[in-house]
Amino acid sequence: MGVAGRNDLPSISLLELKAMEAGPWIWVESDSSTALSWALNKGNKPWSAIRLLRSISQGLLSLNEWSFTHIHREGNAPADILAAFQSICGESLIPPSGTWQELRQALELDRLGTIH
């Protein structure tokens, strides 16, 4: 599932955490190594991230197994497609079954480990 929409958060890392908070996800894939390290309780975290991080931690407690993976921006075509998605009503959760063809193809290529 993907998250797309407009938000007024002051940094990309906080926006990534906001997307993680929309979970709970079994596998979080992000191009933000900063947000991933904060979510994994590594490094110094800004006070502005604490509420989001607590919410993410609570969601993870309900899962038996989960994974966070860093993917370089250049290899994250689905994120590029979602970033270009214009949500008129704020934040939107986009299930794979409800997405358009371009995103479904990019997700399938990611699943197969194919370079786009």
C-alpha cells in the first residue's frame, strides 16, 4: 500500500514518519535513511518526531514480524509515482488493487527486483 497527499510537515523525514504511522505495515520501504534510523530507535531524534515515533512503535507492537528497508531514491519508482499523485483531499492511502497501471507495473518490477 502507498501513502500520497499534501502535508505541511517541516521536513521530508517527518513526512516519511507520517507515512509509516499510517500502518501498521509488515514491510516499510523508504528512501529516507534518517526516518528509518529514527523509527528503529537509532541516533538522535528531534522533539518534533516523538509523537509520530511513539505511534509507529505502538503499531509495531501488534505485529509478530516486521521489516524496515532502505532503498535509494533512484531505485524507488513507486515512490516517485506516489510523490506526483495530486490528492485533493489531503492524505490518501492507495491500495495496490486500486492504483493505476503505471504504479502497478512499478510495484511488480520492484517485487521482481528488476531495475526500472
